[in-house]
Amino acid sequence: MRRLLSTFVFGGAFIWVAVVFFDVPREIIWVFLVLTVVLVFSLVLAGLFGGVFLRLLRRERRSKRWFTHPEADIEQEKDPSIKAPDGEQ
């Protein structure tokens, strides 16, 4: 929380210094703020899509698993010498 507060304070001080001491028009400051918000949201969306994309890439595919462990997808054959308990087939 302290980092967030200090970020807002220093960001506000930067904008205040730009407006007061360097006579930057307020329209330019508004454009700067809007583009900053757009950049942050686009980076958040890129992170979300990138996370999903990486998860899909790193997921083990079924065909690859079958080549390394084929017995995992094949039902085990039942040994006829072993009898099932009564009522079970």
C-alpha cells in the first residue's frame, strides 16, 4: 500500500511541476494521462492473454503422453483367473 501511495504522490508531483514551472498546457497533460491509462490496461490485457497462451503451450498434450505412457489410456485387461466378488461383474 505504501508503494501505491508513493507512486500517486510522485506522479502527481511530476504533473504539478510540469504544469506550474514549465507552462505545459493542460490539454497535453490530459492526453498524457489518457494514454497512460490506455497503456496500463493494454499491458494488463496482454498479460492475461499471454498467461493463457503460455499455459496452453506448457500443457502436456494427450498424444505426447500416449507415446510416453500408452498404458494410461488403455483399459487394463482383466485376468480370467481372478474372480470378481459376488454381485460384481
